[in-house]
Amino acid sequence: MFEARITQGSVLKKLVEALKELVTEGNFDVSSTGLTLQAMDSSHVCLVSLTLRDDGFDHYRCDRNMAMGIHFGNLSKILKCAGNEDTITLKAEDNADTLTLMFESANQDRISDFDLKLMSIESEHLGIPDQDYSAEIKMPSAEYQRIVRDLTSIGDTVLISATKEGIKFSTSGDVGTANITLRHNTTPEKPEEQTIIDLKEPVALTFALRYLNNFSKATPLAPQVKLSLTKDLPIFVEYQVGDLGNVRFFLAPKIDD
Amino acid sequence: KANQGRLDTFFSVV
């Protein structure tokens, strides 16, 4: 039996909205330590990794490890029926072919349940090594969203270069060119408004803006985002989801011929 | 012109 209850149901709604365009389906792997998901987009260019810890839920029980195959478009349809203030409970029997989602309004006067049909999904699991990155940049998630959105209107790819001067995002297209440089800035009093650049060595990599723009759909989940870069490796974009866990995106770089 | 890399070439399947 699997059961996970979260008072702040809007977090689940936001998570699924952040993922559903990148990955159409994937397995929720549940165990006694929490719920994880790893899924690649259909072209194997980017990967989403979600970790929700058992102790981040208001109630969590999982007697048996299970892989629940989810179609995110369908899960999104059901979660749209939940109110933003609702408590959401996920439930499944062992070896179930459905996942039950129960929504309770804040004052308990409306309770609804929906059963989502589960799928059988063969998924490849990629091993992502823990490693030291050449550059790590923490910045307000809204700033990241603005940069990738603005640059997407100019070009298709972005060159991200981290140097001691700061982190520069450059693109070009039919309209012309664009460069946006962010500098280390710890002046704002609120930590979530700061930009912190941790540079071990200069690095420059090119990425498809379409995906970076898509990652920014996770903006409502966290005030800050962390970008990690190393030469010839995928970029790692991470959002901490409060005490519940994190959502991580990896995107393969463009490679010169 | 740069080509789009695939994640499988950077991370191995476990």
C-alpha cells in the first residue's frame, strides 16, 4: 500500500505543470524513503529528475517499492480539478493499475477522488555522477526565467559563459544579437534575491534555448534556481522545492562538428 | 554549425 498526503496540494499541481511538456510519461518510483521520477524527453536531449522525500509529506506510507507509470498530460487534467488550497492524498494498492488522488478543501466541506489509469513504462535509468562543477550560479528563479524568455525571442541557442566578470548569456538570430551579463550580487537583504557565482574555472557552453525556457516552468516552485556548468557536460538546473525535495533538469550541450 | 548532443552519450544507463 502506498499513501502520501500533502497539505499544500498546489505544490503537486505546479510540479506536474513544470514537467508535462518536457516528458509525456514516466514512472513514479515510490519506496519507504519517498517518491522519485527520472524521465528523458523523447529525443533524449534533456532529463528531468524529481525527488520528493517521505518526511516532506504530511503523511507518507509505502509498504512496497513500486513503479507507477504516469501519463503527465492525464495527471495534469486530474490535478487541474484540485483547488489551490486543497490537501491532496495519493493512494495506491500494491500492484494497482490505478493511482487514486483525493482532494480535500481547506475546511473539509468538499472531498473528491479521481482514479488515474497507470501505464506500464519501460524506462532507461541514467546514472548521473555527483561531481564538482566548474561554475555554479544561484540566482532568483524569476531572473533565470526572464533571461531565457527574452533570449528565446532573439535566437535558438544560447552561449553561457562563466568568467570572473560574471555569467554571460549570448544569442543571435535574424533580429540581431543579445548579451545579458549577471554579476555576483549579495547586496539584496533577502537571500532569494541574491546572485551567487561560485567559479572554479572559466567555462563556456552552448545550449538550445527551447529546453532552458521549458525548465523555467518550474519557477513557481522555488524562489531560486541553481545552474551548474562544466566543460563538455550537460548543464544541471536545480530547483529546491521547500522541504519536500527538488526538481532537477539536465540538458546536453550543443557540440561542435 | 553545432549539433545537439544526446544525454546517453554523457551519462551511462544503469
